[in-house]
Amino acid sequence: MLKDRIDQVEERIGRAVLRAGRKRSEITLLAVTKKFPGSVIREAYELGLREFGENYVQEFDEKSGGLGPLPGARFHLIGHLQSNKAARAAELFQTIQTVDSARLARRLEQAGRRLDVLIEVKLSPEESKSGAAPEEIPALADAVRALPNLSLLGLMTMPPWSDNPEETRPYFRRLKQVAVQCRLAQLSMGMSHDLEAAIEEGATIIRVGTALFGPRVKA
Ligand SMILES: *Cc1c(COP(=O)(O)O)cnc(C)c1O
């Protein structure tokens, strides 16, 4: 079952990449396993997935203990990170995609581990969304680049929800512009329902949950 869903997602990626004149190897499929047990991570790993996204430090802390060794697996934090959880996040994750302030970046630096990071950009005025404003990104990028433990790879965004990918496409385009302006290569954008539009607009990391694992149980 999971094998079939992975194949379906790979087919969608393959078609989008062709349309966009890009290469499959330019795109990382990040399997979003929030709200699923560690056994699902292991199953996905055994089917060849290596990059995993989790939203909550505490949830992943609880399930990672029982995972056992997964050589080559990499875990990305894609949910909002509070400063007081930065030290633990630096131990659990290899990539933090949701850096949104210089203060949080300094906390991660102080954890003393090498980390890949992306800056989360907030492109819409919705109250509930986290991320730094586009105007703040150049200065924040410079601040992060000055921290020796952190490697700044790119930008991440979560556009306002719409089931129509054409409505999220302008946000993907905007993220790409900000990344070009800041000379950043990685763009984390696109989810289960709009990964094609994201790939067409330059995504290098797509974050896919539902299309791989089915619907999540609501908390
Ligand atoms: C849950 C989540 C995803 C995955 O969403 P799906 O629609 O299930 O693919 C991607 N990115 C973030 C930040 C998320 O919280």
C-alpha cells in the first residue's frame, strides 16, 4: 500500500519535472510523518525513503527512541520551533527548516552541533502562520550565515491553505524571488495537493504527508 503511494507520488514528480524541464535529482521528497507512529517511519525507510519531516519536537522525541538504527536517514523539523526547545531540536534533527529569527538561530548555534537550516518565510498576513517577513530575510540570512555551526541552505514557506494549486502558485513564485535575491539555492515548498505547481516554480524540497501515508488522525 505504502509502496503504491510512493510510486504514485514518484509518477507525479516525474511528470512535473518533465513539464518544467528539470531533473528528478534536483528534488528531495521529504516524507512528512507527523502524527504517525515510528513504525510508519521504519516502513517508509525500508521502502527507500531517507528524508523525513516532523512538526513537533516533543512528538518526535517520544517516537524517535523506539526507531532503532536507520543509517542514512535524515530528519527535518518543519514545524514552528520555540527557543526553549532549540537545544533538544538540535539533537534530534539534522535540518531545521523553520528558523524565523536571529534569536532562534543563536539558540541553535549555542547547541554546539552542525545543523543545516532553512529560513521560514511568511508570505501572507494570516495571524496563525509563523515565519519571517520577506523584507527581513536578507538581514536574517546574513545573521545566520555568520553562525559557524549553521549552514544556511535556503528558504521554506507554507502558503495559506487552498485546494486550488493555482492559488498557491504565486506564493511559490514569490519565495523563489526572495531566494534568488539572497543567493539561496534550496526552496522547500509544495505539499501533497500542490507539489506539481511547486516543482514548476522551482521547489527543491517537497514536503509530502497525506499522499504517502493517508489522512492524519485529528488531535
Ligand atoms: C503537515 C505538513 C506538510 C504535509 O502536508 P500534506 O498535505 O499532508 O502533504 C507539509 N509541510 C508542513 C509544514 C506541514 O505541517
